[in-house]
Amino acid sequence: MWTYVRAPTGDTAGPATDINGKENYPVVQVAYPDAEAYAKWAGKRLPTEAEFEFAARGGLIGKTYTWGTNFVRVENGWPTPGRGNFP
């Protein structure tokens, strides 16, 4: 069951995990205020919704979904065609 944790966890498995060996992995489960604070600290900003949509589409203009026209279902019911292992 998901619960909010105020401290950074470094992994999706919770506070008992560590980030050793995962320096090049993407960050996950970050609250919007945390991402906003990090961007401000780094002298940057988060993308607008329009900028994010443009980047997610990768040049596919006018398509129904960010990956094209076909709806994709996976085991959790969400369309996630770009899943994979990292880094």
C-alpha cells in the first residue's frame, strides 16, 4: 500500500533501501513540490504542460496518444509502451 513519506527514499521500495549503484537511474516517486524545489535550487524550472506534451510526443504532431494512434494496454492497464530497464 502506498503511503506518503516526507524524507527522500531513493527507490520505489521505500525508506529501507539505498541508492548505491543506482546513480544513473531515473528518479521516481517525487512529489511535485519536491521537483519544483529542486529545479529552483538548480536555477532551472519545470516544463509547462505544453512543453512536457511536446517533448513526450517526440515530434508526433496530431496523434491521439504521445506514442502514435494505437492504444496500448499492459498488465496494469496503463498505456506504457516505453517501459524498460535502466540505466
